[in-house]
Amino acid sequence: MLAAVNSNGVCFLWNMVSSALPDESTRLNPKIKVQKELHNRYALKCRFSPDATLLATTSADQTCRVWRTADFSECATLKVPGQRWNE
């Protein structure tokens, strides 16, 4: 999987598909394009859990949110005043 966040707080998630043929490269097949607002301000980073079942997104709204990649439901929100979660 490949994930990206943008300055509008939107997350994009793609499924990577490898070709069985040795001369063809890996291609991107869109799996999910999340259109809902994930954060109140711009997103900073996103990271997968080791097994790719969870995705953490961070934002300038001082939150870190954890999402299930299967259905993109939110399972946790961390908020620490003054924390930018950009490391």
C-alpha cells in the first residue's frame, strides 16, 4: 500500500500491484480515495503500522489519528496541546 496526505487534510490510499511478468513494472491501482476531512487543519505525515492494518495521520491541528486501512474507520485520536506530531 501507498498513502499520502495533502494540505487540505485529505488522505489518499493506493494498493500496489506487482506484475507476474518480469519485464513489467509495479503499477498503482487506486484502492481508496478518502474525500472526507480527516483533520481540521493541514495534514503533516502519514505512517503505516508494520502489518499495514492501521494508518496514523498527523496534522497541524495538534492531533494524531489512527485509522483502520480495511474500511478507513477511525480507531483512536491523540491530542496533546502544543504538539505538532511532525517527527
